[in-house]
Amino acid sequence: MTLLMVFLVSSALAEYQYGFGNLSVNYLDWDSGTQAKSTKKDFTYIEIEGGAQHSWGELYGFFDFENIGQSSDSVRTASKGSISFYLPNTKFGLYAHQYSFQSLGFSEQNRVIGFSYVLSGEGWWFKPFLGFHDVIQTFYTGPNGYMGGWVFGYNFTAFSYAFTIIDWHEIEFERNQNYAAGNGDSKTGINGALSLWWSINSSISVGQQFRYATNKLGTGGDLGAWISTLKYNF
């Protein structure tokens, strides 16, 4: 499910409430510990991102071009699409997401189908999910245990500016051993990012993200990176 599919489905369905879209330029800087244990290198990427809220549920998606400014053989793409379809008279929803990564000589697609939940209040939201996980990958294809996680957000105002804190977090567990072998030989993995966003005005935002992972992204142990972002909001 690509970002394009997310917007096509969103525009075709009624009872739209609100949405967002943006285009950003990002620079990811791996920390010294990650670089010491892997071949990962810092890179620049461009991202288009969007989401929509409907009375029946919500949609989200992004598409990334990575290694901008490098040779054509180094360019990578990543995309994600997710949907939550609310169950009547509850805060539960049917949940699905698909993440795809493509580079020269390697590709991976992660799919999750399960349930989500919504908690929200004045200026904040917390949306956990849990589901079955499967993978289509260069080195392994098949069931891959389970994935749980959440998206948390909090809006606040300081110095007459709008700020937002967001954390997205994923936990993979009971992974297939063939998949685990390429990710620290662990059946459990963590993937996520904690970010702070400053809305300079309605069109321009800047952000700083701490990107973290454990036994994920083809590397064992803890990984970390800082992402600096300049974003144009549609």
C-alpha cells in the first residue's frame, strides 16, 4: 500500500473530516556507535507524507527517496501505508500497514494485519496496535511472528509558537529464525523515532528526530541516528 494508494482511497471515500500533507528534506546522521558496528552511512532524503481522518477511520502514508545527491546505484526508496477502520461504538479498529524498502540488490516488504485502539484528549493522542506480521524479503519470505506498537503525539504552545512531540514505536516478537539471523540473531526487534516539531508558520516546520532501533535494519544491538528536517506543509 503506497502513499498514492492511500490518497486515492481517501479521496474516494465520504465523511472526510480533516487531513494533512507535506514535503520535506531530511538529513540522517548515524551516531558513532552505529557506524562502528555496521556499514551504515549518513544520507539525505526527500519525503512526501500525508494522512486523512474520516468518521469511519484513518489513513496515513509516506514515500521516501534516499541517498539524494549520490550515484543512481545508491538511490533507495521506502514507503509506508496504513489504515484503521473503526469498529462501531468502540475505540477499537481493524488495522493494516505495509512498509516497503527497495535498494540495489536488496528489498523488503513488511505487512501487518490486526487491531488498533484510539485514546485522545485535549492536544494529545495515543494509538497502539497489535497484529500478525509477515515479510517478503531478498533472503526470507513468510510469516514473521507479531508486531505491536504505537503512535503518540502531543501539541503544545511555547513562546507563541506551536510545537508537537511525536513518538512512533514498533516491536517485533517471535520472529522467524531465518529473519532473525539477519537482525542480531534475535527474535525480538525494536524500531522507532522520537521527534520534536516547531511550526514556524502554517507552511514551514522544522524538526529534530532521534531515530532508534534494536536488532533491526540488518544490524544487531542498539542503533541510533539524528534526523534534521525542513518541512513544507500543504
